[in-house]
Amino acid sequence: MYTCPNPIASDLWFPFVRTTQQSRLRLFCFPYAGGSPALFKSWERSLPAGVSVCSVQLPGRWSRMNEPPFTDIDSLIDSLVQAIVLWLDRPFVFFGHSMGAMVAFELVHRLRADGRPLPKHLLVSGRRAPQIPNDKLKLHTLPQDDLIRELRTLNGTPPELLADRSFMALLLPVLRADLAVCETYRYRPHVPLDIPITAFGGADDCEVSLERLSAWREQTLARFQQFILPGDHFFIQSSEEALIPAINREVSNILAVL
């Protein structure tokens, strides 16, 4: 069994990692704002043998509830890169949805700047290309009732949970912090990546238009492709049966040449 050089960091950032030697490829998964690593826990059962799913757990949720969440992208990446380099001992792929796509993108560029290994593929989902500025309402500064109203329109949180004051008291501070990371993000022009990018979008996603999704093409010198799946901004859940096969094809192609 492979042992992470820093087991404490492993438990905090990657709580569900399987560390068997049979793992030939790691799929790091970055959740959307307010999301937890549990979103991806079941994926490993549907992926090819040899792929280990590494769900990223940010501060402020689950076993890290006592840690203050990040409110800006630079601080988040500074800490995340220190934790993830311990796991780059074998080939890997990044997948991120919404906020997670932005985090994955910036992390790739930090790894490149530091001379670290890069992912074999960047899979981005439910997020406009980073060079397109945010022109939406700033949610992280809204009063509580207004924020909950906006969350209801996004359809990502069950109505019964939105109505649960105790639950929302736990969720909202983390969600506000994540939204601040997204809404204060300022793109810094980068030399395009030399790795493939695949972009996934929801056919009914009012947050990310086809044009804004297609603009990810500008961020790579390698192969680019995109898939439009049924569903709204949270198609990652409603169309999982269509998303997973598409991811399967990409990781299978990588495994075939390892």
C-alpha cells in the first residue's frame, strides 16, 4: 500500500482516497461552491479498474468544519498545492464542476509555474471559461433571505434543506465564502496549456451559455472538445449517467498508453 508522506494532510484534503498499488491513475475531483467530497464518492465504482477517485475536501465542511473557509482564490491555491503535491507520484486527471473548474484551472497553472507534474487531462464542467468576467449578481454579499431565494432558483439544494434554518446556519457561511472565491476571482492571462481540455455543460444551464463554455478552447494548445448534457447548472447530478461514460472514455484512453 502506498503511504502518503503526510497522512494528516491526506485525511484533511483527500478523505476518501484509496491508496492501493493497483491505482494507476488518480482522478482529482473539485466540487462546486458549498459542495463536499461526498459528491464524488460513488464514482469509483463506475470508472475503469486502476482509476482512484480523489475527492477534494476544502476547509469549512465535513471533518474540517472547524477550519475557516477560504474567501479568495490565491490563498486557496497556496494551501491546496502544498497538499496535492504529495499525491502526484503517478499520472492524474483533474475534474472540476462550477467553482471546482476554476480551482482546477488555477491549480494546473500553479503546478506548471512551480515545475510540478501536470494532469494528463483537464475536465471542466458547468463553468464559463476563466477569461470571461462575471457579469452576474454578486451573491456572497446578499442578506440571508435574498441569498436563499437565489439558491432556490439555481435548483442545486433541495427545497426542504433550504427551509431548514439549522441546516442553512451551517451551510451559508461556507457557501458565502465559496461564492466570494468565485465572485472576486480576477483572471490573469496565461500561456495556454499544452494538455487536453474537455468542457461539459448543461443544455438548460442559465448560468453558462454554450458560447461561454466553448471559450475554454482558448486555454489549450492541445485537443479541445465539449459535451452538452441534459439538465440545468447541476446536471452533474441529474445527468450523471451521461457524464460518467464521457469521463470513462477519457481516462480509458490515458490508461491505454500508461
